[in-house]
Amino acid sequence: MNGKLKVLSAGVLFFIGGQLTMAQSTKKVTDTVPKTSDIEEVVVLGYSKTQTKPLNSTATVTISGERLENRPNVSFLQSMQGEVAGLSVSSTSGSPGSAKMDLIIRGVSSITSQSDPLYVIDGMISNATQFRNLNPNDIESSSVLKDAAATSIYGNRGANGVVIINTKRGRYGSRFDISYNTTIGTSFLPQTKYDMASSQELLTIQNRAGIGMGAGMTPQEIANYGVNTNWRKQFFRTGITQSHDVQISAGGQNLSNYTSVGYMQQDGIVPTTDFQRFTLRNNLMGKSKDNRFNYSVNIGLGYSRRHQLEEETRTDIVSNVIQNPLLGSIVGLPTLAPGLYANGQELLNGIGSDFSNGNNVYVLQDILKGTLPNKLTETSIITNASVSYKLTDDLTVSNRTGVDYKYNQRIFARAPWSYLALVVANSNGTEFGGVEDNIKSTDFTISSITNLNYKKAFGDHTIEVGAYLDYMKVHYEATSLRQNGLNPLNWSFGAGTGWVAFNPATPNIYNPSNSASKITAGALAYFGTFDYDYASKYGVSGTVRRDGSYRFVGDNKWATFWSVAGRWNIDKENFMQGSNIDMLKLRASYGTNGNANVIAATYGSNPLLVGTNLVRDTNTIGLGYNNVNAVYYTGTIANPDIQWEEISQFNVGLDYMFLNRRLEGSVDYYKKMTDKLFNPINISAITSLYSINGNNGKLQNEGVEFSVKYHLLRNSDFKLSVYANTAYNKSKFTDLLKDDTTGTIRNVVGGQLSEWYMVPYVGVNQSNGNLLFLDINGNVTETPDINRDARATGKNYLPKWIGGFGVNSSYKGFTLDVHFSYQQGAYKYDNQLDYVYDATTVDGYNVSRDLLNAWTATNTNTNVPSLFATNFAYNGNSDRFLKDASFVRLKNVVLGYKVPSEMFTNSGIRGVRVFLQAENLLTLTKWKGFDPEPTFATSTSVYPNMKTVSLGANIDF
């Protein structure tokens, strides 16, 4: 967004914590903005440290909040795609408010452990992996820390990289500024490229296959068939997205404040999905007159409510047409007319419990009327207070303490009048059907960081030393309740009414259930830092950190991590004087991090709350006859030797700036090794289990990163810049106790992480229409051995190359910004394509019209197997449907216009900017599905990222 026009006011009001403070100002304030050539880019580092770019020896990239503002994305993470070399951002679900985001910095460093980076908000470590309640318009900057020199300061938490978010603050000596930002837009469903059959084509395929309604129809009857339903139009809608923000900021000589109020509403493309968010933020900052005492208080409040598909959190139904409209829109039979049944009872009367012949699409229609209602709410409070005091001119003591509180509730029901409730009740012989779940959880995390810093400059030498104590405690509680049996006469969603009472005489019906859990987790660390600079020419830095985790026992409870780094500012050397090089800096680092989050948390969950019993024996109790505890068995065999994964990383990089700062960029090479991988260890089945938790194996990630920006034009009227970044990463196992020998995804020494092992598919047997494959010896066969004949493909579902490129331009009052993102080298199994090529299901599901070209005795020159091929079962173990998920995406394009201020003279409005923007407007890809972006090995119609076009305005008063 453009820099905002400022408004001088005689009275400035601040509100925080119920206290009102007034600052009067009558003196004219003059902005003092340095010339562009004097501005040094500031890099935000760990624990609130900052450095100018020439003095920074780490691989860190800072993104201005202007890159993230006014985008139609619930989470700012979505807007970071393609912005940073080495940062892979994948939205695994486009459902409004979804927590399913995958951020990967320099490759995945573990087999089963958490791979998300650590998030830090305003200096406080966050346990969040989603930020649906953080308003992106409140973000001042976001920094991505990539190498060990940058991340080792976070020890066990920074193993996968760190993302630091700083929210906006008021400025000392600034004028009273009010801004209103708004956007409104529409969202659309992307197209697929499966080339699905029409009714006439499907009936023809059924006729040839001898199954389904078309089997008994004549060509004339097929040609005259009148129904050709487009289920895509039946199941989806155009979504509306809107946001509104008011921001107020001001500052006196020793006090500043920033306040914002925000609202966002986003409709999903599926009628039963949407998201709403309300946010309030207040950031207060102050200092003493002598600048020795500084303090700040940040408060962020958020409330969000969303409705989502059940498949969002239940992977067992993504391949179920009954509950997945993304799948149903593709494979729903076009021969069926929509809207035949007004409600669940009519549907039950019409089809009973028979889901065959495409009837499941009618069940899906019933669900999309809202008969499986759900509501998920989240209330969040993120607050922290910091104080610092200069004991001497060189010695400062500081503390920052914060609270991260989240209250979540999920209510889900199968309405008693829904088809699913009625059919279940009918099959069970009960009067009432339906269920209702009510799940509540609270996550209260307190963090405190105390540090002592000494900084001294003498001559050309500058030394800075820091000592830190970092404490975190998590208190988590959850309750869950399920009611079976709902009375339609008085049931109301979420109200607790209409619950059919439990009768002990019939314990297997209307049986309620409940559960509760409580977890207390924590982490403690102390560490020291050292930085030395000589004449802004040479610099070295180091960190040593001692970490403790509640997950491990004995000597493994504590571990030490460290890093060293150095830089050489070549441009400061005498032999560089008079050159057109503005900055040329060589830097290198090596260090270690630990990963205590050896069990990956589910999307949106606190990673400290899983893996709580890794080192303890656990037993499991199961229910038996009449719902009494009747089963008792071993759940986990303890392994007290489990310990941290340890990641070591070497990095060497070059930062440059030439031609009077017109050309700038960086190059990095890194090698990252994960030792002591958390990986099951096989044991004798006589113990009742086949494996125990343990550490074994080493995984290497190696890659290069490039970024460049060139300012082609830079004058008062016209500015034009182009930029690009790219990164290459390849993983390799260097050690494992045992290689995987079965399955289509294997981990093998010398191979990549999660590498595809498949039997090569080579085409169609022209003599009989069966599928042909290559065995391990290179012989063509129709019946391969799926384990012996599978071989390494050199491919996995993670991209090898990622990056972005674009243009920033402005002419007088107009601006045009275009941003592309891309990935290359990711291969996923397209099980949706497998489904639509399956001729055996043509009676109940639609298929691709490509099957019209299936092999027959008179059509032998084809690449489509016979409808009667006898070896379709080998498809899933072959590379026939292993497809390239590379893409280039027009991620964001914004056309803006700054209205001349003369138009608003004496109106109270100081500036207006209007803009038109599009998100995910165009995607170039070979992938046939809705969206190639999600980081999945397979993808059955996952909720795609929506195309959004919106209109917005920024108004300054």
C-alpha cells in the first residue's frame, strides 16, 4: 500500500486497558525522511534484534507489510508464496479459514516430525501454526530466518527455520493518522482438465462395457436421452469476500500508539462453507525522557467463526462422494436429474439405502442443504509487555512476558431430518437418528524472556554480548461430548435441546459419550550471544544455547546447540573505492539446532501438545459388549533413549548491490543434515508390537538460492522494477537402520525423502487390450511383482525448484504490481485420474470421455486399455498416473490509482487510493485436478485455492 498521508491534530487520544491518555500538540511536525541513497534496509533477527543489511551475517529475508496488505487471504502466510527464496508456501486447503498451510524452509528435515517453522509475534514465541485470527493489515514486516546463524538462537524451536512477525506501531513524534481500508470481491472455483463424459458419451461407454443404464439402450435411445446434468453448477457458487479495517496511530515525544479494528467475511465456493473474523489490536510504546527506560504493551484480540466440510479434518471421507462435493462434481452421473428429492425423508423413500447407480450424488445434495451443520469458533488473546532499562550507557536489562490464549469450540451435527440420520436410524431399527458433537478446548501459553545485553564501541571495534533466559509453559484442557439420538420436534443446532435420553435397558442405542484431556507442557532454555564488528568491514557472531524439554528423560532432557558466523564487507576494502559497487558482502555460517517436536501435530494444533508419552509405557482400554471396558492391550513400549533430532547446517552466501543501488540480490549455498531422525525401530512381534519409537538415520538437504531485483526506471514520474527469486533443494538419506522394501513411497539410503517406487507403465497390449509394465529386468509383462519390480523414480511429491518473479511499476498516480509464483519437480499420484479411467465403475460414476477410445478388436492402435482389461489392479503400483504437479501461477496482480489530493480540499479526507486486484487468476500446469499446489502425495479433490477478483480502497483522514 502507498505511504499514507498524515493529518495534524491538536488532540490525540489513546485507549488501552481502560485508561485514557491525552497528548496535546500544537507545534507543527515536520517529517524528516532521508534520501533514498541514505536508507539502509533493516533486517529483523531473533529475540527482537535488528541489523542493517550490510552488517547482517545471516541468511534472513525481511518482507515489508505492504506486500501482505489488502490481499483477499485469511492468513498472511498465503500471501508469502513466491516472496522468499527457499521458502515453500502451500495452501493445502482453500476452505475459508482453513489451518492447512504447509511452510517449508530449505526442504523437509524429518520423516515424521514437525516440519513447520517457528513463528514469533512481536518478540514472543508462538505455538500457533495458523493465523486465521491475525489481521494481515496489522503486520509491519515479516522476516524469514533460514540458516543456523539466524535460527540457532531459538535452539530446539528453530530447527525448521523461523518466521518473525512484527505488528505495526505508532511512531514517536508522528501526527494523528486515521486510515480506512476496504475490499470487496468475488471468488470462483478453478477448472479441472479430466475431460469428463456427457450423458450421451457415458451411456455409450456403459453400452460398450455392458453395465449401467446404457447397457440396454439402443444408439437412438442414447442420442435422444434428455438429461445432461452439470453437477459442478449444482454444488458450487460464487463466493463473496469483503474486509474492513480502521487504523489509528499517533505519537508524542515519549509515547506512541497504534490501534486497529478489523472485520473480514469470506464465503466459500461450497455453499456450506464460510468464514468471519473480528480483530482488535492496540500497541502502546513509551520511553523516559532520557531514553534509558523503554516499555511497550501489545494486545491482539481475535474472534473467528467458520463453517467447513467434514473432509477438512477427516481424511477417511475425501474419497467418499457422499460427503465430498469436489469429488462429486467430477464423478456424479450426468444422466441423473438434480433436485428430485426435497428432503431427507423423500430421499429415503426414493432410494432406501441403495447408493448404487449414482444415487450417492443425491445424498450429497441433501448434505449441501445444510443437514450436516457445523460451527467452529476461535477466540484468541495474544498480549505481551516488555520493559528495558539501561543500567549504564552500555549495559541494558530487559524482560518480555506474554500470554497466548486460545479458546476453540467445534459443534457438529447430523440433523435428525437428514437422509444420513434417517437411513442409520432405519437400519438400526430406532425411532430417532442424528448425532451432535460439542468439543471445547483451551490453550493457555505463558512465555517470559529475560536478557542482559552489553554493547560497547571503541574506535573501529564494536562488541555486543547477550545473556538470555527463555521460559515457556503450556496449559491445555479439552472436553468432548457426543449425543446419539436427536428428536426433530425440538432439536436446535448447538442449543442442547432435543437430546433423546439414554435408557439403561437398551444400552446400545441413544448412548452418549464424553471425554476429557489435560496436558501441561513446557520448555526452558538459557543461552548467550556474541557479536563483533570491525569498521563495518569484518564481523563475527556466535550463539550457544542450552535447551530443556519435558518430552525426554535422563541425560536426553537437556541438549546444547550453537552457531558461528562471519562476514566480509568486500566493498569496504580500499581496492574497491571508486567502483560502482554499493555493497558486496561475503558471509558464512555453521551451527546446530534441535527438534523436540518429533511427532508432527495436526494442522493448526500446538506442537508442544503431542508426543507427551514417548518415553513411557502406555496401555489402551477398548470397549466391548454393551459398551463396557473389555479390551486391554499394550499401546506403547517405552524407550527412554529417545532424544532430540539434531540439525546441523552450513551456509555460504553473497549479498550484492550495484549501479547506485539499481541492482541488488543474493546467492546462497547450504547443506543441512538431520541426525538422530525420529524413526521407528523394528522389534520382535512377540512383544505384541512390531516397532518402538526411537532415533535412527540421517537425512541431508542440499541446495542453492538466488534472488535479484533491478530498478529499471526510478524518477519522479515513472518507476519500474523487476525481481525474481528461485531455490533448488534435493534431499538424500545417508543412513538408515533399515531401508523400506515395500510400498509406493519408500525411504532408502541414497534416495530422496518419500521417493516414489513404482513399476513403469509402458502402454497397451495391442493384442488383448491389457496394460503393459516393465519388470525389474526390463522385460514387458502384464503381471508385475509390485514389490520386486518397483524401482526408484527419482521423484517425490516435494518440489525441487520453488520461487517467484514479478514487476512493480508506477506512473504518476497509477501503480501496477504483478507477482508470479512457481514450483517445479513435484510429482503426485493423481488418484482422481485413476478413478475417471476406471471402466469397472462406469455404472455408478462418471468417467473420462477418453474411454470412448478404449482398445477393442477393431481399435487396437490406442493408448487407452480395454474396458475389459484384466489387470487394472496394477495401476496403483505403477507410474501410469504419477503426474507432474509443477506450475506457474499469477499469484497476485494489483492495479491502483492514487486520487489527486486536490479533489478533497477542506473535506477532511487527506488521500484516497483505489485498486483492482486478482488472486490466483491464472495457473499454468500439466496437473489435471483443481489445484496442483497442496503438498500431498495423492490428492482426491481437495478444496482448491479460489480465484478471487476484488475492488478496494485506502482512505486517509
